[in-house]
Amino acid sequence: MKKILSKISEPKRPIKSANIERAQARKIKEEGWIFLEERPALIGKMVRASRSKAMVAVKIDQSKKEYSTIVIDVDRENGEYKLDQMEDSAHEQIEEGTVLKMYGMVDGVKSFWNGVVTRVEQGEELVSKSGKTHSSWVYVVHCPFEMSYVQRRTSYRVAPGMHRTVKAKFESYGEFVDVEIRDISTAGIGLWLFREPINYGIAIKATTTGILIWDLFKAEFEFKCIWIHQTKQGAGWRLGGTFSFKDEKNAAELERLIRNIEMEQLRSKDKRV
């Protein structure tokens, strides 16, 4: 009986109009959008969103107000996932059949998807500092039929802020000098130089040894330059490329640092809405 009921209540895949299909085709061709529809891949996306505790922004039905939550569990077999309880004003609006419009950082890329609430369930009991027990709720949502995102780089990029010490050092004329990092991910790095790259031993397709410093993190790495661009005013050189650490343990530590910034930036954006 349980399986029969779930089949009856399962949402139907929306039918795309010709206008929507044309609009999506244009975004794919001109802007590099991806519209993912394969069910196993979509479930995999939700599993990784749950594991990373990615912050999810939610709009309820046609409302413009956004609420925040996280994906806390995924049922691969039934194709459902659970969202953690949201604030009271959101909780009061959610029931079986409610349509949610969502976006969040999945696999390091800002992704958009919709979902239909199949049921609201009681979650774990919460104990306050005073010792009082409070009930909580979770929202069971059907696996999305589609997720859209723009794939620029396979890894999430961090653009270092002025408040954070992230820099690289390369040898120039017998001493290691600081080099500005424009952006960094686990897959690549963008640099800004005030002197011609060859002064740092950097050239396209050449590999150069450098030192990456991020607060207390410090590690030696091999940088392979892919492209170089001199600014029109001649004020400096922008360049980018791939890199690898001599000690593989440093790659895991860098990934942890980048993930923390990703979460921090998404929370900050959510607070401004």
C-alpha cells in the first residue's frame, strides 16, 4: 500500500512550452548554461549538497521573499530529500503540494531548481541551553526534474578579500617576492603581476615553483601558466594556470579553506536579501 500511495502522490514532470525550449536553447548556446534532467545525476547532485551542508535559498510558491535552509538527508531509492526546518513565517506556509523555488552552491556552482513538498515530518527533538525540549520539522521534497547552472570552471573560485591574507610567492632576482592572487580554486589560480612574468620565471606552458600562503596555511606548489594578458595601460599582467602541491595533503587542506569561504559568502549574500 505504501508504494501505491507514493506513486499516486508523486508530482508529474512539467511540460515545457515551445517558448521555454527556445529560451533554454539560446542560453545553452550563448551563455553556457546546462539544464540537467537525468534523474540519477540529479539525485547525485542532491546527495553532494547534503554532504557539503550547502546553504539553500528558498522561495515559497509565488512569493519573492527568500528563506534559508540546508539539505539534511537524501533517499536515493525514492528520489526524495529533506530540507531542515525554516523560520516560523516560512513553516506556516509549507504543506503537502507546496512548490519551492531554490538555489544554492552545488558542486561549487550556483545552481537553480524547483521542488514539490510531498509531506512535512517531525524531525529530531532539540534541547535548549536551559534544558527545555523543542520539537522540529523537516520538509520532504521530491527530486527535481531539472537543475540549471552555468559551468565556468569545475571548481568553486574564491576571490580573496582585503580582510584575508592569501598570496603567492615566486622567486625574482634571487629572492621570493609576494604576488597578488586574483582568484583561486582547487583546479586553478589567477595572478596579477606588476613586472613582466619572465622576471618571476613564468612563461606560457612552463612550470614554476611557488609558495602559497593563506593565513596560517603555507605550502610549496608547481604552477603551470596557461595564459598571459598585459593590460592596455601597461600597469601589469594578468595570468592564469593550473597548479599542484608537492605534498598531496595540502590539496585537502586547501579544499577545506575554499569550502569554508564558499559557505561564508553564501551566508553573507543571504543576509543582504
